[in-house]
Amino acid sequence: MKGLILSGGKGTRLRPLTHTSAKQLVPVANKPVLFFAIESVVEAGITDIGIIVGETKDEIRAAVGDGSAFGARVEYIEQEAPLGLAHAVKIAEDYIAGEPFVMYLGDNLIAGGIRSLVEEFQSLGPDAEILLAEVPNPQQFGVAELKEDGSIRRLVEKPKEPKSNLALVGVYMFGPEIFESVRRIQPSARGELEITDAIQDMIDRGLTVHPHKVRGWWKDTGKLEDMLEANRIVLDTLPERAQDPAPEGVRVRSTVEGRVQLGEGVELVDSLVRGPVVIGAGTRLENAFVGPYTSIGNGCSLSRCEVENSIILAHCEISDTPLRIDGSLIGRNSKIVKTDFKPKAYRFMLGDNSEVGIT
């Protein structure tokens, strides 16, 4: 069985951050979201993985390499434009070479991995298996309507008036019959080959598509709120630590409470860190408070500030902020500092589709 991980989207809902970084490499608990997907596929016993890449292909290649760091063999498949999930399947046919495969969207997180799902697919032997989860906003997803016996009645992509609240989760399992269906369907109104249409074609052809309702959490990390929630969920899984979490760092008049993971060389001076928190290597805190559900990348400097429920990427500087930073995603090499410019005024440099909240 092979793996197919999709990592070619533009990440428009996470702009301006994704103007300069692949959305699949934005970290959750200091680990790129894409790495969770790769690790889940490998943990399920699948080590031959094709990764669909687009405009950010060089960045993805640099981060993942040949896959050996994950115990996998990775090949890259270039998609000339984001033409839909079914199009990604279509261009991967030569790589899949007639084997069954799991398709995993590279910006999704699923509790507990996918080993049991892969084993179920192999045991039952359907032509396809789809994962479903109840969501409060089904109109934003592909939606499954089930019959009374639990089988699939039909699938609809982003319906205006959903007939159920069961959304297709970003993991699918297919036999080779899917390739005939992706060749049969036509582009949707938004110009994409929809995977929901391809799976519906399989159903219409009398093939077996098995639905599986997901137990536990699942997150599509396409938006800021989803990234922060995924960060909270993963940080909640940090182990309790009995030993000093920063034996090689510096701690002066500082306190660490709860589940906290500190990288090598972290310096804490006159600071309080209250977990769950992850702080990357070489970061320095001075007269700072870092509250629950915060991830701070490598090489950051925080002084005379308070931060919680946020994701701060590597090499950021935050100092002398009068109010606590909360619910934020701050990109690499960013600075948030106090200035003494007169007259007092807000001063911004924002990318497209930015959002600023001011109290």
C-alpha cells in the first residue's frame, strides 16, 4: 500500500503568513503540520509516499528531503495548479502503479493516527473508504448523506443547504478503481476536479465505498482559529515531566508550572511559564509571562511582555508590549516592539487579507 500526501495548496485563508511560507509547514506545537501527516502514514506501516507539490515545492522538498528522516521513501509529484483533489489523484496514477493507497491532506490532523483505519480498509476490502466527522458548519466541506443502514446515499461538495452534518475528513483510502472515476468526472463550478464527485461516481457505478465515522478530534488547519485549536489539542498531549525540563538552559528567578517542554539553551530570567507550553531551542525570556497553550519557535526573544494561546514562529522579537498578546499567529523574524514615535499613532505594514483587532 502506498501513501499520497497533498501539499500543494496556496493557503489563502492563512495569508499573509502563507505569502512567504507553505501552509503545510506552519507549525503546531513547534512541529510542521505536514510532519504529523507523514508520521501518521509511516506509523500505519506505509513507507512509500508520494507528495503532491505546487508553488511551494522547493520549501517542501527542503523540509522533507527524501523521507529517510521519517523512515520513508518520498517522491514528489508536481501539480501545475491547484485543480482539485481528484486532479491530484489523477496525476499520481503512474506513481501509485495499481496499488491501493491512502490519500492524506497535508494540512489535516487526526487524533490517534490512521493505523486502525488502514487495517480496517485492508480487512474489509472495499473499493474505497472515507472518513466522516460531525461538524457545525458542513456547508464548508464535502458532505455525506447516509442511508438508514449506514451506507452512503450520496456525497455533495460544499452544499448550500446540507442534508447532514457529516463532513469528509481529509483522509481517504482507495483501490485502483478511483482512477477510472477521476477520468469520468468534469470540473466543478469553481474549475476543480472534486474528489467528492469522483467518489460519487464510484457509488453510481456500484462500487463499494465504506464510511467510517471518526472518533476523537480532527482538525483542518486552514484558518487561524483552527491552527490555534490544533495547537491547544497537541499541547494537551504533552507528558508530565518530573525532571528539570531545561537542564542545559539558564533559569534565574523564574518559575515553570505544568506541562512545559523547553528546548536546549532556553534562558528564563525573572519569568513565569505556565503550561502546556513548548519553547524552542535558544529562546530567551526576560521579565516575561508565557501562558497556557503557547508555542514559541527557536531563537526568539521575549522581554517585558505577556503571551498566551498563541503560535510564535522562529526568530521573533517581542518586547515592551503594554497588553497581553492572545490568540495570535506570528510569522518568522517578526518584531513587536514599543516605539516612542510622536505623535502617538498606530503604525502598520500588513499583507493582503490581514486582520487587526484593536482595543
